[in-house]
Amino acid sequence: MKKIYLILSALTMFVISCQSPEKVDSQNDSNSLDAVKSETILNVARNFDAFTSVASSKDGARNARIGDKEKTIRDITPFKDDQGNALYYVINYKQGGFVIVSAEKKTLPILAFSDSNEFPIGKELPNGIKETISSYSESIKKARLDNSTTDSRIVKEWERLSNTNAINEWVETARKSGGIKTSTEPVDPPCEDSQIYIGPFTPAWGQGANWNSQMPLQSTFGCTGLPNERAFTGCVATAMAEVMNYHHFPNSYNWSAMGATLSETARLMRDAANSVTTSYQCTATLTASSTNVAPGLINGFGYSSANYAAYNVNTIQNEILNFARPVILMGTRVNFGAHAWVCDGFYQYLPCGSMFTPMLYMNWGFEGSFNGFYSISTGFDPWGQSIYFTNLLMVSSIRP
């Protein structure tokens, strides 16, 4: 038997409006947790963190967390429906990182996670995250109204992540093997569970103060109270700048002088905004059309390739796993607005003889807040490939 732990490391035009975010709609009342459910949620979160702690990505893009101690919980927040029933729980760790666990066993247990970033509670909820959270809520509510038998794979996943002894045994075996072995060879039965984990690649940049120090002054479009007294960079410009920083192209920028307080980053942000026909309002920075992004990279910055198309998870998987290239996503949803962000990581659990739909790493463009791996399934369909938005577009094959 060969044991491996596989860790590789409708097109429409729309205005992309990076508006002022809204408040997180949650009820932060840890005392209201049902004792049994609380124990289950915490156990699943703890075991999932242990399971992913031994993951490392292809080509050393992510260092293995071998030997890490168990994380301690800083806060746990139930998100509830109108009747006060928990839909899912957001858990933030003291050491950094978060996990979102479903409160419904008809859905997959893990909805999102991060090893290092925070999911702020009580802060304003930006576009992109807002759609995602709403989608999880809708999916869980729908699952609770569904009287059909729960998918056996979902049942097994809850059982797996509730079995602390089995998880600890798996983790110990992985650590004794010297960490993680990577392989693309088929696994001879009986096989071992495995995971794919790679990314992220891009920096966690933002849109406000310092990032916007070369954007138009607020007085030029009749506004007050904006950070630095200047317009926001906008989500499109920030996503483009993050991707260009990853490629260190074009050569007309000093890529070693990039960072939150450095003027070179602000210059890149300004130039990116100018390349995609940007307009400015007091509450939003607007890009006229999603179709402008690929031409902006090619004509404005000299990239040899940037392909605009409808969202396709297989294309994203190929870009990240085979080429280590980030992808720009742009989405709209009725009553929510629009957002653009970077997708630059891939996580997938591969139970022996099967697989689940991957989780994609989302760099939302808010200085790291909320960044992490997010489930792209419908929650109670492990094979589903939907993702939150009425229209979801992407720019892939971005290369100098």
C-alpha cells in the first residue's frame, strides 16, 4: 500500500461599485449556545484546525505547521435567523485565524477558514463578504426545509471531524512521516485521506488611507470626510495592483518599495484606476465595466495575456495549481452591489476514493480582514460549484 498525503501545494457589463461596507448582521451572544451544539461546533473546529495544520503547499509556497500547538479560541459568535436559531458560528483564534462552522448537519461543516487572518465581528461588512455570508444563510435555511435524506458524504464528513481520536492519529502519522509527501501518482487501495492546499500568493492591500495617497482629492468631486481627504482606490484597482505586485511587472515600478505607507504602491493603485475608466463618488469608487480590466492590464501595463470570461472553477483550479497564477474575480448580486477581488489559493479535502468541491482563497482587498478559504458549494451539495453571485466573472491567464 502506498501512503501519500497529497498536498499540492452569462457575460454582462456592470458597474463595479466598491461602496462603503455595511455592519455585520450577527448576534454576538456566546451564552446563548446550546451546550450540546456548542460542544459539537468547538470539537469540529478544533479537529479541522488540527487536520489542516499538517498541510503544506506545492513548491514550499506555504510552510507546514508541523508541531504547532492547538489554537485557543478568542471568541465564538453565532449568526442567527429571525427566529433566533443559529445558522453558523464564526470562531476567531487568539493566535490568528478563523473558522466558520455550519450549525446544520445537512450542510458541509466547514464553510470558511484562515490560518492567520481575522473575521472581524461588529465591524462593517464589505461587499463580497456580505454576499458570501448571505449565501451561507440562505443555503442553510434551504437545507432545513429540505425533507430529503442528507447526502451520505456530508454525514461522513461530520462524523470524521467529530472523531478526535481518528484526527489525532492521522495528524500524528503525517508528522512522523516528516511532514507531508507530495505526489501526483494514483493511490493504491486501501488509501489514505489527503488534502490539497496552496496559496495565497498576493499581498493583503486595502483601498483607504495611504493606499489612496495619489488618488483625486475629495474636493474635486464635492465630498468630505474621506481617508487622506482623497478618493478610495476602489476594489478593481486594488485587485489589479495586488496581482501586478505578484508578477513584479511592469518594470517601470520599484517592486521592492511596495507597502502600505509607500508612495510607489499608491502610484500603482492610481495608475490601475486610470487604466479602467474609473469615476469617483463620496461613498464609492466606480469602474464602468468589468470588461475594462483585461484591456487595462494588456494596454495599460503591457501584459501579454489577460482573459475575460464567466467564472469557471476548473479554470481557476488550473491557474492556481498548475501555474501558480492569481485570478481576478468580479461579482454582482441583486440588492447587494458589486465587488472585485483576487482569488489566489486552493484547498480541497480528498477522502479516499472521492473528493469534495474545493474551497478558494479570497483576498477581498480590505487589508487582510476576512481573507481566507471559502466554500464554493451550495452547502448541502458537496459537488456544487455555485458561488454567491448573480453574475460572476473572472480575468485569468494574467501573465507578463
